[in-house]
Amino acid sequence: MPKKLRVGVMMGGRSGEHEVSVVSASSVIKALNKDKYDVVSIGITKTGQWISGPGTVESLKAGMSNQQLAEKILLPDPNHQSLVSLKPDGLAAETALDVVIPLIHGTYGEDGKLQGLLEMANLPYVGCGVLGSAVGMDKVIMKNLFRQAGLLTPDFVLVLKKDWLAGELEVLKTVAAELTYPVFVKPANLGSSVGISKVKDPAGLARALAEAFKYDRRAIVEKSIENNREIECAVLGNDEPEASVPGEIIPHHEFYSYEAKYVDENGAGLAVPAKLDEPVVRKIQELSLTAFKALDLSGMARVDFLLDPAGRIYLNEVNTVPGFTKISMYPKLWQASGLPYDKLIDRLIELALARHQEKNALKTSFDDIDAGWQANY
């Protein structure tokens, strides 16, 4: 019998998307083939404590402290590649990991910080690397890179919290000079529509910026593409990615808000696949792959578009750790493309191991310099 892979599934985290992350991770844990994988649940509480063991999901959902479960950490040391228990008498009881599935949405999970720790530990992990995760999370940098790649994206203005605090009127004038209402206001680094508002006048803009600055020191004010259709496409792969059939979000609220996504069971409908003409489908798939490569993404990403009444396709954003329950759009798109949920998880693990093997084949020192250094000293 081949050796089972020990898979660490990470969830929770210090972000406004903590609860969403736990739901995604719980679904993946249930779907992992227990004949192929030994699953290690790894939770990060809202205060940043790491916990692991049976009951991790339930503890995070209940908001329990680390007193109920063993507190553990991941050392940034490639000689361990393990979770290590924290005990009063020092470090002990290592739990070796073969691969990690980081399903922590938002800050400290989707933005490159966690990926950097996993790189330091030399652990294979599912999804995008440090660079792709960071730029995929930052809406301003992301959209600037889209523009450089020739991709159409809605006009926007960046607002810094310090400028807003220094002079609200000047900020409102700047936005009015660049954009016409209605607009969307979003924290520059966050997902799941947390902190996002749609506003139609300067008074609404002031309230929306105050809300966005609760989550980030930078906010993006973006022109609303009115009467649009929200189209999403899933991408899977490393250097030779593939695009799924597109799907459509049909919001029953004014826009696809956090409440529409996670609170109101009738907040939105999903059409998978989307009812689109074949040339439009091919164009969306092509644009999805272009965006994926422009940000140097790997593993997976969901690419979100706005299709206006004139047929123009605006690239809205990418999500490098998309929602991952069985009813989330990313898995549903691959299901409709012929790749079921459990096989999708298998494929993501394979891609993680392949990318890790490729990285570890690279040299980390220059032998000629080493030889010259030794000769001279």
C-alpha cells in the first residue's frame, strides 16, 4: 500500500473572513479521501493562536480558546516541516506534514504572509505563492497589473486613510473629478465583500470610506458598471493553467454583498454554466488565463468579471483562496467542467507537490562564488 500523505488543512485566521474560512475548510476535510490522506486540522483563532487536534473546527466555530486544544506552531525551519506543540517545559511532540491546504481567506492567510511562512518551512502548499497571493489580495496593485497586461478593468481612485483624516473635503473633490456616481468603496485588502459599500452621492461616500477604513489603511473607490452581469471563471494549474466553463452570479440584493453571500439563503442565484454565446465563453476563458499569468498565480484562482449591456467584459478581480464548500462557485465551475469536488482537491494537492519539487530543484547558492570565497579567505 502506498504511504498516505499527511495533509494539514488550515482554517480561521485573524481576518474578517474567519467564519467563511472555517466553513470552507470543514467541507474540504470531509471530502478528503481518508484512504489516501491522513488529515491534520490546523486552526488559527481570531487572536492568532494556533490550535490543532480533533475538535478544531468545532472550537473555532464556538470561539473557544486554546485551553480546549493543544496550542501548536509551525516552525520556519525546513529541518522540521512539522507542527510543534507548545508545552511549559519547551517544544515537543512534532506532527510531520507532507502538504498543507491553506484555506484562510483574507488578511494573514490569502495575502502572502502565511505562504511566506510555509516557504520558510519548505512545506508544499496548495495555491498561489507569496508574490501571487500578495498582488492578488491588493486590489490596487492587482488592477494596475491588469492594465499593464492590456486587460479592461473599471476606473478607480486610491484613497489613503491619512489623507481622509487630514481632509475629507479634498478627498471628495478628487473622487468627483475622476469618477461619476454610483461607485463602490472597498478596503484595498480584503475579500468576501467585507467592508464594501455601493454609494450614490458624496454623503454616502463619506460613510462608506469610514466603513472601509475599519479594515484597511487604503481604500479603493471604483466606478460602478451598472446593469452588469457578474461572470466568474475558475482557473486550475501552474505554468499551463486551464479555465473552467464560466458561471454567473445573479444577486437578489443590489449587489453581491456579504449578506447575499453568507447570511441570506436567497441572497443570490448561481447559473452554472452561464448562459453566454460561445465566443463570449472563449473570450472569458482567455482573459482568465491572461489574468492568472499576469499575476504569476499558481494552483487555483477564481477570476471575476463584469459584463456590461454593450458586451464589454471588465475584469473585476481574482480570488486566490476562493470559497471552497461544495456549493461554492469555484468547485461548482469545475464540477460543471467535468472535475468533481474530491478529484479537484486531489488535483490541487498534485499541483502543490509538483510546484514544490520544481522549487527544490533550484540552486540556492552560487558554487563559483563559494569556491572563490574559500580560496581567498
